[in-house]
Amino acid sequence: MNILKKRLSSFELKDVSLYGYEADCFKLEIKYLLSLNENRLLRGFCDIAEISCDSPLYGGWETSAIQGHTMGHYLTALSQAYASAGDVRLLTKIRRILSVLGKCQNKESGYLAAIPEEHYIKLEKGDISDTWVPWYSMHKILSGLISAYELTSEADALEIASRLGDWVYSRTSAWTPEIQKTVLNIEYGGMNDCLYRLYSHTKSPNHLSAAHAFDELPLFEALYRNEDILDGKHANTTIPKFLGALRRYLVLGKGEEFYLEAAANFWNTVTENHTYATGGNSEWEHFGKSRILDAERTECNCETCNTYNMLKLTRELFAVTGDKKYADYYETAFINAILSSQNPETGMTTYFQPMATGFFKVYSTPFDHFWCCTGSGMESFTKLGDSIYFKDSSSVYVLRYTDSEVNIDGSFCLKQKFTDGLTPSVKLTVYGNADKDILLRVPHWCTKAPVITLNGETSVYSESNGFIRLSASWNDGDEINCQFFTEIKIHRMPDNENAVAFSYGQYLLSADLGKSNMNTGVTGVNVTIPLADKNESGEILIEGCIEDWLKNISDNLIPVDGNLEFELKNADRKLIFTPHFRQHKNRYGIYFRIKN
């Protein structure tokens, strides 16, 4: 397998400004982060260290055997938000957390957690009677510390993380192959990923050794051979393992291509065989049989953490390869699964995103749930600017089209204005002067060549590998306008070609199915899920040939008043389809089975 290794770089969060809808999403997340009492998230750590703390624990998962995981997410989110906005209130919280964690860390062993160390010892013996996923929680804590160091330069964060890494090494170095297999059989997040990150800063051979102890070579070897062995595997357990594989390559480089290719093959397998039109995957947190998707549509599809981790993997694979397919997937999943996961009124996020027709989105509550997806939601909405633009020594790549601005080198900026509509367009305004190529991604949803104008004059451009390359000596005030062309696209299920979804441009569409009986239930560990509307069939009945009806979809799904709103025609139901990421209050239908 040949993988082009391009090595593009992303911009720092402080160099990208957001406007419009995504800026509002960011503000909601900041409001939520500031509303949380860090002392309540630190209480479990203080209890283990036998340090007095007057603040009670939060409820939900934070009173379970996974407690402490939210603190890790929270520290990462605070650090990303501070790196993006520079709000000193966030830095104050970060420093307070680091101060308390430093006091809670065992001075001799380096152990730091909100659960007793005995959980790790018992797990090594195969006893999980009173624990859950201790290494998963450890991954979130260690990642939060590393993120705090990388994004705020707080030296205490790296010191605490390094000592905690030493504790991890003290455990892993004593593992026999049998103990390693026992431990790695229980979800451990991205322990290899965060330890390779730690090693990149400390260069400690012990941290490198500990990272490799969490590499599941039999799994990597199977995907390296392009074997789809994902059926039955817990998705959010599996995806971070390949983030770790890719991180090993990114940190160690030449000679580690096996890990890059295993990660790339895994990505291909997931996106080609296990992914819905939103970009999400899984049913009740697990991968199913290859290319069996319609049969797996329920109220518990597409755990949001899975998409969060798939996007992390996608982002790094794009940076390594420059392959446009990664940017196309990133756009799809980011808009239709991540933006779609946040309630734009409250800022709360989803756990599952149902693919079965007639269900609705259920969001966490601010202080009671603390699901894994609550934590990854904190992270997703504090790094919204991290994958819009990329660069190399001579070029700037525009990957996502959204209202934003990027400071390229202090004297050269690009400001982007994206215009929604039936013929979407983007305007880029240059500030400053520079001799750099600007590369614009040609989206996968384009139906014909975009029209480019430079300062009002139509431009002839070159396109290579899915990117429009514009080469010029840019001057202050130069304007680039790009007009895209698109139409309704049909997404068919591999196991039922008459089960279809529709998209227009970058937006997956869903139909508003009303608000009847918006009742909820519970699954798993206190995860709230929507209950079914028994009157919803999930079908669209048409007259005549199904293939002809779908072939002529532009006559059967008609724009309303020139807006991104489409009315269903020539069918038994009156439905209005709109961009799914804006569907928050109602039951919805993404996929429908077309029948005659």
C-alpha cells in the first residue's frame, strides 16, 4: 500500500477566528465550562489523596467507578478554549485544577486518579467486580494534563503528567503477555495515543515503553491486511487504538509505516463498511456486520464519542497524506454529526443519534449526567477552528467552508464568508501581502466545476487531487469568489437499496416528524434515549417505478422559496426536509424506505 506522506500543518487555535453559527456554538460551550465548579470535579481526587474538600461530587457518572474522566475532558476543553479565546477566567480554572491535582498526586508512585489504585491491580487479575474501565478514565486524565501543557505552556501540567506516566510504566513493565491481554480486553481509551504524546515531550524511554504496551498488534495486523474484523467490537474502544497507532508513526517516523497503514486501512474500513450518511457509526456502541446498516437502525445509533474520535483520526491522516477524501469525510461528519450533536439553545450534547425513523435527539443535562459524550462534547466545541485551514511552507489549504478568519503569518490573513443556499458560494478576502498559493477544496458534492473570480474577473485555474490552486502575489484587499454547484444526492443503504437518505451540498437532510409523545427511557448506565412513536412507519409510498422516482429526485424533492428547505412531492406523505444539524426539537426522519 502506497500512502503519500505530505506532512501538512494545522494552524494554532489562536490564529483562527470563528463567526456566525459556529461562533455561537463556541460561546455556548464557554458558558457551560464556566458554569461548572472545578472543585466538585476534583472531589474524587481529593478523597483518594485524603485531602479535605468541602465541595460535593457531581452526580451521574461522576459518582460511579468511571469518576474522574470528566475532569480530564474538562481540562482539555478549558485548555482548548483558552488557546482559542485567551479568556483569563479559563486560565484561572486551569491553574486551580493543576494546583489541586499536584497536591493529590502520590509523591512516591506518581499515581493520580479519582478511583483507588486497587482497581488497576484487580483488573490485572481479571477481577472487574467493582470497577468499570479504569484505564479509560486514566487516558482522559493524562490527555487533559498533556493538553494543558501543550496549549497553555503551564510547566506543572507536564511535570504531573510525566510522573503519572512513570506510574503507568511501573505497572506495564511488570505485565506478562497474559496480564497484558487481560488488561487490553477492557476499554482503555487512547492510552497508547496519550503516552506517545507524552513521550514526544519528555523523551523518556519509559514513557515510550508504556505507550507500546497498549498497542494491540494482532488488531493492527488484521487491519494492515485489510481484514474487516470489526463485527461485534465496541466502536469507541476500537477507534482510539488506531489513533494511538497513528500517533506512534507521527512521533517516531521512519520505520513505523506499518502503524500508519494500519490506521489508514482501519479508517477506510469504517467509512466504507460501517458508516451512516451523517458520518457516524455503530449501534448500541458496537460495530455490526460489514455493510449491514439498514438492519441496524435503532434509537441507539451513532455514539457521538465515536465521531469525535473518527474526526481526530481523520484530521491527522489528512495532515500526513493531503488526501482530499479525508477532508470530505471531515466536512460531512463535522456538520451532520458533531454540529448536529449540540442543542443550540442550551449547549448540551447528545450521546446517541438515532438513525431509525421517527426518533429524536436527547441531550445531557448540565450537572447530572456527565456521560462520556458530555466530555467529548466539551472538547469538540472548544476546538471548532482546528481543521478549517492547513498549510505547508508555500501554501494555505482551505478545507472547510464556514465564516472564519485565519492569521497566516502575522502579516497575511484570509477572511472567509460562506453563503448558504441552493448555489452555495464562498468569498475570501486577503489582508496583507504575500506570495503563497491558496488551495481550495473542491467538495465531493459538487456536480460541476466551480466558477472562480479574482477581484471580479473570471479566473482560469488548475485543479489537482481535488484542490483548486490559485497562485498569485496577493495584495491587501484582493477578493476570491468561488461559486459551487450542487443538487439533491441520494444515499442508499448497502443492505437495502430502497432505504435512502437525501443531502444537498454539505448538508444531510432530515424530515420534521412533529412532537408527538416525546417520551424518553434509559439504557446502559443512566443514558437517556428517546422512545418510539408507534405510528411512524418509516416509509414513503410512491406510484410507479422506484428507480425512476429516485432517478428524477429533483422533481420529487422541491426547494421551497429558494431556501434550503425541500418539500416531498409525488408521494403519500407531506414532508419538509431541512439540514439535519438544525433539527433539535422534533422527531425526525433521515432514512426512509421507499415502497410502491
